[in-house]
Amino acid sequence: MLVIMKEKLRHMVDIKKYINKLKALYKKSDRFLHLLVGMPSYDKYLEHMIKNHPDKIPKSQREFFKEALENKYGPGSSKC
């Protein structure tokens, strides 16, 4: 019985490692896709704010992307 429990526990640890690897891959691909289409990464923005401006409140994700879209497609930008 103890051997079976140890094996199940080992299997659960393997699953957690696999899930953590998938999460890391998703995070990296998310940043890559934003760069691919010319959108900044909100995660990078938060890291920057925490590191360089800890006294300031960061923008919400919605505010961040709204501003990014306005900067990219707003007045003064070339449009098709």
C-alpha cells in the first residue's frame, strides 16, 4: 500500500512540474506574440514598474492596452 501511495505522489509531482513548464512556455509565447504584432507586454510593464517605480500605482491591464492602441493607431499615425 505504501509503495502505491509513493508512486501516486511521485506522479503528482511530475504533473505539477509539467504544468509549471506549460505556464512558463505560455508566458514566453504571450510576450513573443505581443512583440510580433507590435504590442508591448503588460507583464514586462509591471516588472518595470515594480523595479523602477515602486512608489507609483501601475495602470490596469485595460488602461495599459488602451494607451498602447492609441499610441499605435491614434491621431498622427499612418493608416491604410
